[in-house]
Amino acid sequence: MEDELREKASGRHGAKLLDRLNEGPELKPGLQFYFDAWQELATDRQLGMSVGPIPGMSIRALVKELKLDQVESYEFQYLIRKMDSAYLEYVAEQSKKKTGK
């Protein structure tokens, strides 16, 4: 899944983004799966005046596709939401810096 995501990213956003992905943080074993899933799910988010959260329907659809059990499903949804919240906070901070508001 990781190689597929990197290939898609390089095609859409060029070498600069691919370099940033390659220089990304080292994740503890087992966490790359969640990060890759979050990146894939992020393509479903609403864009408008600001960046919206990843739709719950998209997360649930991936849970079903991955055939996660109830405990895995809860953990997956929790971690994806936590990562997405952190990302949305970062985007809001960057927007405030740009606009000075």
C-alpha cells in the first residue's frame, strides 16, 4: 500500500512531495499501516473555504474493506480521527499565520 501511495503522490504533486514523503518520520513498527490508511482516506475529505475532516463514511468503508473485527475497527477509527484532528489543527494554524488572524 505504501509504494502505491508514493507513486500516486509523485504523479499528482511532483518530486517535491515525494521527497517530503521519503524524508518523513520513522514510525514505530505497526504504525505505518495507520499512516498509509490516513493518507489514502485524506483524498476523500471535503475541500471548500477550508479543509474538512475525513468523512466517517469513508473510514467505515475502509474498515469494512479491511475486514477488521470490532476491537480493530474501534482502534482504527480512533487513530485515524486522532491523526486527522492533529492535521486539521496544523492546517488551521498555518492558515492563521498566512492571514494574520
